[in-house]
Amino acid sequence: VPPNTNDGYEDIFDRLDKNHDGKLTPREIVIGLRKNPDIAADLGLDSHVSEGASRDSLMAMFIAMDIDQDDEVSKREFVHFERKIHEQRG
């Protein structure tokens, strides 16, 4: 992952990381998406995650991001995942 590329993913991570511990939990992501519909749109997610398809899709994304499977997503994992998705979308 190239450091310091100005694609905004680091800033999005920081906005979602409300307790500033450098890791995201599913709860932080859900709360962040609800409070920041612009972030949800940037990430291609529903801002109103609830039970069902929107939650399933968020959890699938979270599991895919969590490379080391520690049930938290680091900034490095988040940025790497989002850049990879962005490249795939073209």
C-alpha cells in the first residue's frame, strides 16, 4: 500500500474511528455510516445499516478488510481494502 496517497481513505478512517484507538469495530462503522451519509456514499454502503441485507453486506466487507482476523480493522487494513476496491471498480 503506497503511503500518503491523497485518496481520502485515511481521512474517512479517522472520521469513523470515534475513540481514536486506530482500529474500527463493526459498531463504529455502523454508527459512522449513520451519522455520515457522505462516507456511506463514498464507500458504496447504505447509511442506515439494519438487520438483513445491508448488515450482511457490511459484515462481509468487514471480514474481508480484517486481514489479520482480530475482529478489528486497522487503518492500514481499511486503506488497503478501499484502494483495492477502488482499483477493481476502475
